Amino acid sequence: MKTKFLYLAALALLVSFTACENETPFDTQTEDDAPQILKPYNESGTGSFTYSLANPDTPLFDSVTVTPSRYTTVNLYLDGQKIFTGTKINMCFSAGKYALMIEAVTTKGKRTERTGSVTVKPYPTDPYAALPAGGRHLVPGMEMTVDGDNLDQVATIKLTNDLYGTDVVCSVEPTSKTAAQLKFTLPETQNGNYYMFFADAEGKMYGSNLVGVHNGAVALDGFGEFVPGDTWTITGVNLQNVASVTVDDQTITELTVTATSVTLTAPAAEIGEHTLSMKNNDGSDVLFITADGTFAQVKTVVSEEKNLWVGPQYILWDADRVKVAKEDMAQVPENATILIYFEKLPSGHEGYYEGAEYKEYQALRITTPWWDGWDLVGQMDMGSAPSPFTFTYNADCKNKVETCGAMSLVGWGLQINKITYK
């Protein structure tokens, strides 16, 4: 009986091992599968990603995981230019910020993509001009100003279509330069986006982001919203020949125009979204540059905010360069919300005093011409504060402004763009 039991147990074990040996793995991927990019990704689930590289000699070193991997080709594009095909990249780039797109294409032509960015920081001693929030826009024939660091080292400014600066479209010498700023006049150059490189006296080139070149009239800012009946200023380049501004079916021809601005009295309109366009004297369209592209017509909205002061102007501690008189503040009702729109100044801007005792930082104090004891809002660190900064204009604030004659903004490292209330 015992022998029979042992025999049956051994037979069962043999069958078990035999069954395992007959099970072979099989691949579930097919050419008909839709491609998916599994890596890189971010934890927010948006599908976008950011690479930050310490300097131009730090490579973008990463791998891309896709499925179906056996039937998918991976392409990487920087600012729309294909730079690599494969799943493992190890490349260096000049200083600047770039748009990165990863494309996965199957053998059957099915594709997907994922977008992100690559930021390459310059060495501390390299000439560099950080990209302003609204982008950098150049006009042939006009004197251009660029702010940045170590710009006194720049011998030549080069515009190129090539990521590595090998095919130069045009080259120009600065007309004046300091460590914090340089000026130059762009020669005749076709419309388009170009990489801007700085070359030093030895010819070494340093990246400094994309620029847009515009030979026609372009609106860049100020067109996103307006307050009916208020002064409305739209800024851009080559605006000296603008003849009209149209909001829906209302065309305004009473304008004050300069090369960089169009100012008008905003038309009556209901709160909500409206269509905006602008025409030149020759009937051609003014183009609007937006985050989504360039258009001859854009949407604008009636703002619930009313302007109190419009800049821009950088602030200092020892002078109330931004001041709103009590006569203007009288229109602000008690307990209204005041909004202060600002930008943080780049290192080396003239808004910073020179000298080792002055460090780069951002601070704001909302006060009156009488200063001590008459603050509306005490000194604040604005290094991580979002724009606009808001505060309530309560009875105490209103009394201080009426007594002292004005509301004044002082501080450090900030450019005030406008002050509104609602």
C-alpha cells in the first residue's frame, strides 16, 4: 500500500514538471497595436516633462520606453528639428530653453507624441540673455536692446536656423554694451524664428534662445482684455502705420500710434468675449502673436478690472517711482481689490544697484509719500509671489492715501507693469 502511494505521488510530480516544460512564453505585441509612450512621464499625469541641465556640457541622457517596442520607431525633435532617432539619447546643447517632442511611429504608420521642454543653463561666466516671458522679438532696421549677464564679452550677435549655429543667417556687432545690456540694429532679415548666438572675440559661440524677426506690424501684448471707456494700449513692433482697431462691428480710427504702441479709448461692450482685429493704412492685417500661434484675429474680453496706473517702471527703495495720486485713488471704492501686476527683473538690470553689498532679491512695499507709519501693506518678499499681487483697499488704506496725497510703491528687483482695481 505504501509502495503504491509513493508511485502515484512520483507520477503526479513528473506530470507536473512535464506540464511546466510544455508552457512556452509568447509575444502579445503586434504591428496593428496603437503606439504608447510609457516613459518619460511626470507624476501629474499631464504627459509633459521637463529636463533641466546644469550647463552646456551636461548631456540630455535618458531612455524612451514605448510599446509595441518591436514595431515602433522613436524620433526626438528639438524646436521642431529632428535631432535623434532611437530610444536612448545622450546629447549636449547650447544654453537656452527648447521645446522637446518625442514621436513614436509604428510600422503601420500609427503615431503618438509627447511634448516637454529642455532647459540648459549657461556657465556663470558665459554671456547669456534669458528669454523674457513674452518672447524676444526683433525688427530689422530698429535699434534692439537685450538684457542679460556678461554681455560685455559679446563681439558679434549671430542669427541662425541651425541648433549648433553653423549656418548663420546674419551677423551684427553691438553698437553699445555693458555686462547687463547690449544694443544693436538688425540688418535686413526675413521673417521667421531664429536661434540667437553670442560670439566672443575668439569666435566661441554661446546659445541664447530663439528670437522672432518681424518685418510687418505685430501686436505682442495688451490685446487680451480691455475696460470700456478706459485708455487701452496695445504694444508690439512696427505699429506706426496702424489705421484702425475693430472690436466686433465697432471700428475705431481715433488712435495714437508709435512704432511700439497703439493707444485708444476702449469702446463700449458687454462683459464677455469679443473679436479683435487691427488694420494698417494699406489695408494689411496686423498680426497678433499668442501662445497658440500667430493670427489676424483674436479673442479679447471685457475686464472687470479698471486701470489706475500703467507702466512699465522698475521700483527702488529710495524713490517712489510708481505713485498714484489721491485724486486718481478717489475712484477706488472702500474694500475694493487692488491688483499689482509685476515682473521680476533679471540679474544685472539697471534696477539693481551695482556693488557687492546689494544682492539680487525681490521685495515690495505699498506705502504713501509719508512712508514710516503710513504703509498700506508692509514690506514683503516677492521672490516666489505670483503676479498680480492683490490686497483689499479698506477704510484705513483709503484714509492714509487721502491724508498723505498718494499711494506709492517702493521696493527692489521688480518691474511694475500696471495697477488695477475691481
